[in-house]
Amino acid sequence: MNTPFECSREVRNELLALAVHLDYLPKEQFDMGMGNSCSAAWGNFIHSGLHDYFPFARRVIGSTINPAYYFLFVSSWDCADNTPKGAAKRIRYLLKNGCPTIEDVDKMLGGAVPLCY
């Protein structure tokens, strides 16, 4: 069961901008497993010049102990879908369908269930 993800129009637009950026990012420049759990997606976002990470993360996600953060940026995606297009799909899925539970994300990451997007 997904939890609705509510955000302002501004935050939605910024997340969509990140998704578009990731759509065009070469796979060779992306690795969800490098560094901390959000390094790949957030790092690419910062380098795109779209926004500064910390204020954006606080406004959009709120905390790293949060299902939305976990679904979008946990480093374990490097084993399940380590692609920029996959990260973009997760953003769009979150905005359209809400957030899967951490337990459901773990099942996807472990291969017990198919990816939801």
C-alpha cells in the first residue's frame, strides 16, 4: 500500500527537473552505490545547477529516515536498478502513485517482487 506523497507545486517541479536531468545523464556517470546513500542522484542534481541539496532535501523529503527518501535514494538501488533512468522513474512513480513502504522497497531491492515502476 502506497502512502500519498504531498508536496507543493514548486517541489513537484524541482523533482520533475531532477527526473528530466537523470533521463539524459549517461549511465557511465551514475552509480547509486558510490558514497552515501543519496550521492548519485543528489550529486548529479547538484552538478546540474538546479538546486542546492540541503535546503531542497529538507523541504522535499524532510529527513533521511523517511519512506520517500528510502525509495528514491537508498544506495541499495545499485544492486536492483543502478541507472539514471531508473532513478527518474522512481521520482515520477512517487509523484503519481505515492510512496511504497520501506518493507515493499526492501522486497523490490531483494528481488522478491518486481520493481513497481
